[in-house]
Amino acid sequence: MTDGILGKAATMEIPIHGNGEAGQLPEDDGLEQDLQQVMVSGPNLNETSVVSGGYGGSGDGLIPTGSGRHPSHSATPAGPGDEVARGIAGEKFDIVKKWGINTYKCTKQLISERFGRGSRTVDLELELQIELLRETKRKYESVLQLGRALTAHLYSLLQTQHALGDAFADLSQKSPELQEEFGYNAETQKLLCKNGETLLGAVNFFVSSINTLVTKTMEDTLMTVKQYEAARLEYDAYRTDLEELSLGPRDAGTRGRLETAQATFQAHRDKYEKLRGDVAIKLKFLEENKIKVMHKQLLLFHNAVSAYFAGNQKQLEQTLQQFNIKLRPPGAEKPSWLEEQ
């Protein structure tokens, strides 16, 4: 029985040991967060398979309430609207009941794991990949934050250089004895502004691509991971339930409950294994996409920064052409100068 419950060889059931002291509960912030996650997905009572036939009366689809007297057998038979209303009410009650049972089992399993009284199924290789993804996302978020700070500083520098160039040009016209000196300083600032706008376009493109990778691609994979982790908890909760029933006495009532528990367990096992496969596939494609995107973006960033500080305007412009980046004119919408083709 145990071999059939544990599932594939890629996963293993790991017992969790602990002293189970109640005094440690307030210090376990992770437990509180996990309990909130279990409780947050309540039943959707707005979706039922029984729908009203639209019989037109203002009371159709509602369950009438009486004055507390039981209806007599000679009362008028219930109409179609009453039957539909009873069907909807009954189905919503079943939904709430199933959700309550599922939440209870998952909460019990979660607390049992945290206090060392239970076991959880672990795919060691997959868990390592998931943890690596979360760590990578944190590091990329740091790069994204620094990239945005660099963009803001570059934009501020451009505004200062532009104002300084205008001031030098004005003084060149009003100071005949220093006209040449002010003049070539004005031209230098103008050239620096032009190169700075080109660099800003490249950095903006870099930041935009990192933002998409972090907030869209990685986040989408982590959403599937959360679904997988919830399915794992349900799977272990119903596995534990089935194991406890299997160890109990075998009578007519127990056999029926055991068959029901076996069917429910199998359904959650199938869901868990499907999501485990989905996560593995998404992690694989995410890694491939990350390498492809970052290879391009890091090359862009390196070439653009190197050309800017070397004062190589031609190489700077060629870098933007290589990566199909077009600059917006200075009067275009802020905050970026860039427009991807």
C-alpha cells in the first residue's frame, strides 16, 4: 500500500522531526503566511452548474421563507423556480462543505509538518531549481533597481549638460574676448549630450528587457510554482488521511470510506504530478529564455557603455543599430528616449 501512495521515484516522503514546543509558534512567520495562503482561496459561490430557467416572476430563483409553519401535504406543489433555487442552494452548500473539509485537511497537514509530527513529499531536484529561481529573481530585481537608478542619474546629467552648453553658448556671444573658449566648450557639451542620449537609449532598453524578464517571465513561472506547492500540500494531506484509514479496522462502513478516500487521493495525486511536470517544463524554458535575453542585453550594455566613455560616437550609434533601437527626439514623451522597432 505504501509504495502505491508514495508515487514516482522522483519524489520521496521525508519525515520532519521537531520538539513540537508550542512556544515556538509565534516565531514562525512562515507558518502564518502558509496558513493565510491555505485560507485565501475560498469557495466561489457565484459559479454553479444549476442555472435558472428565467421563468419571469419576481420571486423565481429564490427560496421562499414562511412564517415558521411547516407546509401541509395539501399545499400547492413547488414550481420550476423553487426546484432551481433548491438546486442552486444545495450545490453551493456542497461547495462550501468540500472547501471546508479540504481547508481543514491542508491546515492539519501543514501544522503537522511544521511541528515535526508528519511527513511531506519532496522532489529534491525540483525543489533546488525552485529555490535557485527565487534567489535569481531577487538578484535580478537588485540589478533592475540599480539600472533604474543609473537611468535617472544619466537623465539628470543630460539636463545639466544641456543647460551648461546653453550657458556657454550665450556667454560666447556676449564675451568677445572669450568667444572662442566659450564656443568650443559649448560644442563639447552639445556633443556630450548627444552621446548621452544615445547611451540613455541603450540603458533604457536594457532596463526594459530586465523588467520584462523579472516581472513577467519569472513571475509567471513562480505563479505555477505556487500552484504546485498548494497541490503538494493537498496531495500529502489526502495521502495522510488515506494512510490513517488503511491502518484502522475493516468493516462495511470503513470499506466505503476507504474507497472514497482512495479515489480522492488519486485525484489529488494526478493534479500534483501534472503541476510538477508543468513546473519542470517552465523552469527549463525560463532558463533557456533567460540565457538568450541576457546574452543580448549584456552585450548591448557593455558595448554602449564602453563606446560612451571612450568618446566613440560612431561605435555608440552602431550599437543601437545592431540591437534595433531607435531614439525618440528630445521633445518626445518622457521618461525614455527609446523606442524598440
